[in-house]
Amino acid sequence: MPEITPTPDIVAGLRADLLEAGYTSSAVRDTWGALADEAVGHGLRGPALAALAVATEPVATLARALFLGSPAAVASVDAALPRTGSAGLVALGLAEVTAGEVVPLALVRPQEYTGGEWWIASDLDEAAVGGALPTGHVLGVGGASLTLAGLQLPTPVGRVLDLGSGCGIQALRSASDTVVVTDISERALAFTRLNALLNDRRGIETRLGSLFDPVAGEEFDRVVSNPPFVITPRVAGVPAYEYRDAGLAGDELVRAFVTGVGAVLAPGGVAQLLGNWEYRGGEDGLDRVRAWVDASPVPLDAWIVEREQLDPLAYAELWVRDGGTAPGTPGYATLVEAWLADFAARGVTAIGFGYLLLRRAASGTPTLRRFERIVQPLGDGSLGTHLAEALAAHDRLTVLDDDALAAATFVVAGDVTEARHHLPGAEAPSVIELRQGGGLSRTIEVDPALAALVGASDGDLSVGALVGAIAQLLDVDATALAADVLPRVQELVFTGFLRFT
């Protein structure tokens, strides 16, 4: 693979050319049509290339060469990129010219995000390569990177560390003007520098190195990482892809991150990452993560959400296919069996995947410990705002005793609905559920007393006043009802069903 050389003047010209050509996600979709767009999402380029063969506008040329990674005539590329031209793409390391054609060596794709759009440069994908990826492959925008970008807290902060930056997506998304990015791949860092220039994102500094070595002795207000957490057998013949494999055994990378991140977090600083963890010999995977948090030399708040579990076979097949080796092709069975043997050697029965949010306790004493499984589908909105609001609510609740909580007033969040389920012919509901339309899309079963409190929470009456009225209505002891309801009110506030007035 040729070296990526993000020369500022050439990248500035490319940026201007892409703007002038209107090279956006929506323009590309309109150019090749809905069916071709869906096919591209499935790794099939044929319908899109067929549609582009009869289109002559600059967007079509750019979609062919920079989005799909397919050769295009030099004259067409020079016309579509008048400032950059084919020579500029060659100088940047993004293409080569052969027999009158520009042959792409990397991709530059428009990528929509909440509030705008980026251009993201990365290596050619499987469809463009036509087979297994090289081990030094730098991944573009994928599901995991978009998930983590959506999880990032939107609250502005001082210094941010993007550990294992890849092509720089998290650095672009971070709510800071000062970002240090690290990676073990110099090629990945070069793509990060290119994407920062291409999107006019300033204040990003790149450093080569593993884990926290490049920033030892420094502190950051936010650490974000989509690390190479994929569990890969450490045996000959199994490719070690830099973008997903840190070269460590099992789930050691995530353990090392969790136990080490506190040293680079400023007091109150937050770390967010995605990760895998193993279930071994009857040990719960979330308990395994809990032990890592407890082992941190720096006290950490922790909120861990497991989103899915895979058995060893499903996990092995997922990542063998991800590397470009398809079922039925030579080597597929050998690779899958290597994964299964590796898991069997450690007694692994399942692999969990999820979101980790860690915070260096500002007071020195952790107050947040949540290890939960949330497997239901989530809404399309960004979770970052929800997470920030939950942390703020937790901090506010932490300093309230029962009397102060009883004196507080709340309102029901706008995305909350109530569902009541009745047995046929029954007047009273057998089940009452509160459902959350946003956030983590939780459904919570409540009893009539808590349902009544939530329904009456309009900011006028305090929790204590509502409890007293409900106790009178239900003819129960108000003190006992308060003792039962107040902890559940705290949970509803943290999870976003109720909000402080």
C-alpha cells in the first residue's frame, strides 16, 4: 500500500473541489438510485456501477472512483476535480494512474452525521479489493465507529484523547478543540491527519504508540476509544488486522484499558469505549468487567451496558467473514476452527459486546456502579445526550437525602408513554408499563402507586406531597409507601423517565 501523504495545500484543493462538485451522501444516492444504494450497503457494486456508466456529471465520476474505488478515466477525474486533478490524488497516495485511467488506492466517502456531513478517507473496502483485506487495512466508517460517535457525550470539554484513532472519526466528532489521537499504525494516523484537513478540523495532534504509552503522565477530560478489541487467536495462519486486533490474548486489551485509563483521566474526566468480554467457565461476563473496574488503581465510576452475546461459533464466523474470507472459500473452515480452539482453551462459553462509560471520581469515592444488559432495539437518536443527562441526574441525586428527594419536584419526560394490560373482563390492569421512546428505549413495569406518582408529576407538587396523596387514596401508610417509592423515583430520574424541574 502506498504511503498516505496529507499535503495541506493539495488537501485544501480537494476539499474545494468536493464542495464545488456537490459530492454529498444525498447526491450520490440520487445519482445511482435507491436500489443500487441498498446493494452497496450489502457490498454489491454492480448496480451502482451500471447506473454510473450512463451518468456524466462530476458527482458520478467521484462516486465511481472515490466511493466505490473503481477506475475512472483521467480526463473525467481531472474535470471533476479541477484544482486537484488525478496528479493531486496520486500525490496524496489516494490513487495511481495506469493506461489513461485513475486507479483508486483509497476511498473518500461522504458521511452524514447529526448536524452535518464529513468526507472520510480510508483504505479500499472488501468490495473494491475483491478478497481478503491486507492486515494493515485502515477501516472507514463502520457500524461500531458510528455507534461510538453517537455515544460520545456532547458536553464541551478541555483536552480529549482518542485512543486507537483509526481514520479519525471519533476525533472529528469530539466536543473539544484540543484532541490528541494515538494509534499503533502510522498509516492510520496519516489518514487521521488527512481527514482533519479535509474537514477543516483543527487542533488534532497525532502520536504513534500503543495504549497509554504516548500520553504517559498527561491527563485528559475525555478519553474516547473504538479500540481493536476483537478477540483473535494468537496462532500462525490467522491474520492480525491492525484495525481490530491489538495483538493481545483474549479480552486482555479491554481489561488493560479499564484498569489503566484512570491514570490519564483528570478528576471528573470520562472515558467511553466499545469492547468485548469473555464468559469463562460459568463466570458472568459483566462480573468479569466489574472486577476490572475494581482493580483500577484510580477509583472509577462505571456504567457498563452489554448489548449482545454471541456463542463462540457465531463470533468466529462473524470476524472471519469481516476479514474478507467468505464461507465455502479456501481457508474459511481452518480460520473458524482456530477461533473455536482458542476459546476452548480458555473455557469461553460466550462473548459479550457493549458500551463502557468510566469516570474518574472527582471526590475520590465512586458513586456510580451500573452493570446491565440492554438488548432491545434503540431509537435512531444520538445516545450521547441521554448519557450526559443521566450522569448529571446521578450527580444531583447523590447529594440528596430522602427528605431532600421528597421535597423535589419532577416532570415526566416527553418521550414516556404508559401501557396497561388487562386480563379479559378484569377492571384493574394486571400489568402497568412505562415505556421510553428515546434514550435506551427502556420498558419498566410499575405498580399502581408509582404509576400514579409518575402520571401526576407535572412540576407542581413535590414527591412527598404526591406520596401523601397517593397513600391516602390507596389507604396505605404514607411512611411505608415513601420508603418503597423513593428509591424507584431515583431510578426513574437516572434513566430519564422523570426530570428535575
